[in-house]
Amino acid sequence: MIMHSADRESGVGGGEVDVDVSSLQDDVAVPRRNGEVVFESPWQSRAFGMAVALCRDGYFEWDDFRANLARAIVDRGQDGVDDYYLRWLDALEASLSGRGLYQRAELEAREHEYHVHARDEVF
């Protein structure tokens, strides 16, 4: 559940963790078109959803994720929607590794499995 400022104030969401995507402003703002979040590929919406769900479920704090996203954009840059969501993944990895929930070697092993078709891409 993505909560907006009005929802937090009114208590809508039953005590859910505050994941306020609208708090991402300026360089870290989520790409939008006509007010709607933009995804150009399915993996982008999956990455977005994973970060929101993991934060909501308490695996990391939204403020930490936002800081990691800003750092990734400054460090690696971003030019367009695809680059933005690549930085989003960088921030997700940093947020999870900062809590000891992510091992780089394990991710690299999974990436290799997908590249050599040892793992089914459909989930």
C-alpha cells in the first residue's frame, strides 16, 4: 500500500509503514506522465513494487531507501526511465545489504542462472 500525505494524517491504512512515493522529489522523483507513475518495461514495475512491499513489511526504512536512491543517482547518474529504475534497483540492493538481508554473491549467482537459462524467468 502506497500511502499519501492525506492518508497518514487521517489514519487510513491501519498503521501501515509510511511509504510516501510522492516524497521523492527533484532528481529522485519517480518518472510520471500525466500524473501517473511511468514504467516502460515489466521489470521496472516489479522493482518498484518489491521496494515498496519490502519497506512496508519492515525490511528497511523508507528514508534510508530514499537516501540510497539519491546517492545512486548522484554516483551513477540517470538519463531517462530505464536508468531511473536501474538506480532504483541500486537503492534497493543498498537498503537490503545495509540490513544484512542481501548477499552480493547470491544475487550474482541468480543473475548468471537467468543469463544461461538455468532458471525460469517467469514467476
